[in-house]
Amino acid sequence: MVPWCTTIIPFGRRAMQYHLETIPVWEVMEQKCECPLCALEKKTELEEIDRTLGPSVMEPDVRIRFNKHGVCRTHQQMLYAQQNRLGHALLMDSHVKEQLDALQKLRKKVRADAGVKTGLFGRASAPDAAVDGLRELNAHCVVCEAIAAHMARYRYTFLHLWKTDEHFRAAWKESRGVCLPHLLALLETGRDVLPAAQQRAFAGEGLDFLIDQLTNDEKDLDQFTRKFDYLHKDEPWGESKTAVERSANRLRGRCIGEEPCLKKQRP
């Protein structure tokens, strides 16, 4: 009998047990994404947007966090694009009320501090209080913070699988590695979960992948630019048409173009 915390999914010709936390990591590895963690991050972001405007819009804990922190500009745009105007309005109504209350308290503090001198050069403290207060009000996003928490767990799971599962290691060796920002994040997480020798081994493998993939990207970039010279107009495009997207995404994390791993999940 399979324990409640595991399930059976196929990998190649084998049927193996996976803890529920490992399933999303395995799914993106099997899709052979340019960067599996970029795909996980985007998948998580879409799920969090759906959840924020879904039934959870009426859950007290969700409303409390949204009321206090709200979301960043990017995630406001994504919420708006869902075209759930009522759900969005309900969230924003209570959030604006709480922000107004915080701003009124800040204004009261700034006025109380007006004219008070502080510091070596007699700088007024009121502007400092306003800057600090507004910075705090603008510092949070419930969707960004939820994604960050999920991704921290995914990185731990990724490294745990790399450390303990020979099948995952085989899938890793057949992959394209991960982008530069996610390699950095994995190496930082690895300081806490891998012994020193394995940290060095994983860093070496990750850098090998990154250098190999960027070398291919650069060749495709060169081919792409050559195609705009009439002397090379008859040369084949090869994989060069996506070279700009691949190289930018590999160096900065997915930021432009389409994410192939999400085609089946999002039309």
C-alpha cells in the first residue's frame, strides 16, 4: 500500500514512489526545460495569481495578508489581466482602507516630528520618518513572498534529489542545467544542505552546463546576426531564431519569449 504522502508516477520504464514535494520538480525535469526552476517559478506564480483571486479571496488569513501588504506592480497587472473585476475590487477595497489608515498615522507622526532637529548637520527627522514609512508600505508583495517560500522548498527538494536519487542525477545529467540566477540560488541553498565535497561537485556540474549552453547560444546569436547580411542569406537558420530569448533568459532568468514548459499548462 502506498503511504498517504507518496504517489506512483512513471519515469522512463520504471514506476517509482515520490513524495508529493518532489513531483513538481520531477515534472519539469522530465520536460527538459531550458531551466526547470524558471518553469517552476512561472508555474507557481500563475497558481498564486489564480489562488489570490479564487475562493481564497474570502479566506480571512488571505485577506489579512493582502490588506496589510498588497502586491507589487507586476502582480497587480497579472491580477487585472484575470478579468475578475469583482474579486480584484474586493481585495483592493480592504487593502486601500488599511493603507489609508497607515498613511494617516504616518502623516500624524511626520507632523509631530516637524521642526525637530537630529544628526550632526541638523537634518530634520520628519522627512526621514516619511521616507522610512513609505518605504515599508511599498516593500511587500504577498504573491512575491509566496513564490519565494515555494521556491526555497523547491531548491531544497532539487538538491535533496540530486544528493540521494540516482535516477534524478541521471535526469540532471541529460538536462540543460539551470539559468545563472537559479544556479546561484541553488549553490546558496547547497551551503545548508550539502557537505562541502558535494557542494563543489554540484557547482562544477552546474557551471559546466551553463558554459556549454551559453557557448551554443553564442554560436546561434552569431548565426542570427549573420543572416541579416545578404552574403549569408542562403545559410540555414538552425536554432538561431530563438537565440536572443535563450541567452537573455539563461543569464537573467526567464524574462522574455515563451516558456515551452508551460505550453501544455497554459494555452
